[in-house]
Amino acid sequence: MKYKLKVYSIWECGQRTDSQGNPHQEDSIYPEHGKHSELDRLFILCDGMGGHDAGEVASATVCKAMSQSILANVHDKDGFFSSEDFTKALNDAFEALDTRDSGAEKKMGTTMTFLKLHNEGAFLAHLGDSRIYHIRPGKNGESTEILKQTDDHSLINDLIKVGELRKEEARLSKQKNILTRAMQPHMDRRPKADIYTTTDIKPGDYFYMCSDGMLEQPDMEEGTSLKNIFSELGGDDENKVEMLKSVTENNKDNHTAIIIHITDVIDPIVKNERESSYSLNSNKFTAIVEDDSDELKVPLDNNIILVAQQNNKTEGIKSDRRKSTLIMIIRFVLAAVVVLTIIIGFKSIKSCSSSNNKPVEELFDKKNNIKRNERSHSQKPNGNKKNYRKENTTENPEVQTTNPPSPNNSNSSQNNVEPSTSSQPTITMPSNLKPGDDVVSSDAQVVQDNIKK
């Protein structure tokens, strides 16, 4: 597979200025702006981190290191390009960044987008929120297709994916410039890049590489304007470039783009299904792979851990089986907990019921004793009041006494007699008690005094 192509670039400062008010550009591209040709097959675009130390140094360092590594090791410009070739170039770029570290607390950094055309298709890679589009033009915007758009490595994009943020809210968010993956010097663990390969390349296709500064307008970010511009209605290539410049000339951020127009493909590789033409191969080249794991984990500077599932059918089946087994175990444990909770609940209810029976019975016995006393006191004879001795039964032989009540309160004293909790006392009437005499309870000494009188 060989190509004929045309290359164009946009390199604008927008409204970005440095501390002295001069126009400031932190983006870098390879080939350099204005130095590209129809023979180029390697394209790199980097966006230096705004607000960090020397973002333009970081972007230029990565562009230079990667391009030099590839040109020195890949001798055939149109020959096959492997993931190992890319791995070496990426590692060389990280090492070059380490040598340019100024020691500042806020490290310089950059995004990275990468395109290599070779005899078996196209090799795409990216880190950060700069994008690569593969566009197939139609007669108008509606019939124009975006075959591939890279996925931003940004906090906003992650929040949109999990449903925590809407796209309309994301445009106004203060966190829209926070990246979850980027290239910085002296990183404890270097992040992986996402790699895509395709053989579905046809004459007329465009590869459009751009920094996020080109996408400030909603229609550009969503792809509507891009489809219109790259459709047949957009005119020739020069007109398309002018339209892109016109749309972005008032953007706040500096912005850069590379437009690669595939004018012809010689000996193309035929694919039956375009849907499967792009494949993610990021698990094959990263130097940060957890052993014996179904997931690739990348530690980030902001302590966020991103997890990317490997795009491999065999591993995917194993992962699904493990998930199914885990779900069954969780369901079994939950069912066991529910059954155990019900059993404990029934035992608790039964225990409470049995423990409450005895106090209820004692309460009824106490109430019956009080009623017996009231009946015995209500059957007292009329006549003169005489005292008698109150004695307990043989079960409780101790004598219980009470203070003598006043004559006016004799009735209340009779009604407030409290029975013994152990047994019902037996009242022994004096032998000299005559019919009709009133009796009152008294201690032993008082009874004896009354008898003497």
C-alpha cells in the first residue's frame, strides 16, 4: 500500500500572550510549519501545557525526539511500522524531557498525537486531549463520515462518560483543562498512549490532527462544522484550510492543525467490514503493564488511576467468566445473610415473648392479692374500734407492723394496704372481738396497750 497525498498546516497564536503581552505559541508540529512535503509519511502534533513552566519547550522536545528516533531506526519510509518502533520513540521522548527538566514545582508537559502511514495502513497514537480525525468526505455535511476520532484523556471526558456531567455543562466547567494523561519529565510511572491501526484508507480521505484550541466552538468540537468543511461543498483543499482559519481566528487559546489529504492509494488492502478496520492495540506496547492482570493501570500526577480493559477476545471471555462467577458468589452471600437475619429475628421475638410471660403472671397474682385484701376489709363488723395483731402465715413468720393511722384516715389506711410479694398474709382476729366492732391494723405494742385499757 502506497500513497499520494497533500499536506497543509495551521499554526496560530489566537489571543494567547506571554507575560510581556506578546503573542505566545506553545504548540509544536513535525514537520515544522511550512516545511512539509508530499513525501512525508510521519506527522506529530504536541500541545504544551498552558500555565505550566515552559510548555513550548516540552512540546518541541517531544516532537524532535520522536521524529529523530523514528527516522534513525526506520530506514524504509514506506515500510512496515510496528508498535515496537513507536515504543522506542516514545521512551526516547520521555528521556529527552527528563534532561530538560528545570526542577520547577509545576512540571512542564505536553500532549502528543502521532500518525505514521506505512505499507500496511496507518498507525495512530495519542496522549492527552489533542485529537486525530479520519474523515471520509461526502457530497455534503450529512453524508460526510468521521471514521475515527481519538478519545480525550481529560477529566471532563471521564465525567461525561460516567454520566456525572453533560456536554453542555462541560464547556463551562473550570476543570475542562485538566488532563488525565500527558507527557512530563521524571514521572514515577510513564502513562501509556492509545494506539489505533487501520487499513481502510481510500482516495479522498483526510487525516486531521489538531490541538484543543481548534475546537473551542461547540460545532467544531461536536464535529458538525468539520463535516461541512471537509465535504465536497467545502471546495478544494486551500479553501478548506482558509475556512478552518476563519472559524478559529478569534479563539482564546493558541491552536495548531495538520491536514493530510490522501489523493490516491496504490495497492490498497481490501477489508470486508469497515467497522472492524480500526483496532486498539494499546496493550501491546506500553511499558506499564501489571502482571497477571486483565487490566492496564496508569498512575497519574493527580492521583487518579485510569483503567483500560484489554481489547483482546480471549482475555475478554476470561474477564466475563470471572465477573459472572463473582456475581454468583455475591448473590449467594447476600441470600445467606438474609436467611440468617430472619432466623435471628425469630429467635429474638421468641426470647422476648417467653421472658415477658413471668412478669405478666406476677402482675396478675399481685392484683388478685390486692383484691382479696380489699374484700376482707370491706366485711368488717360495726361497733367500737379495737386493735388486733397482724401476723404473717407460717411461710413468713415475721411480724409486720405499720404506724397507727389517725381516726380520720382509717378508711384510707384500709384501702392502701399493700400485700407481701412473697405470700398473702393471714389476719388473726382478737378473741374478745364482738360483732359490730371496728378493727384497725396496728403494731403489737399498740394492741397490748388497748387490751390493758
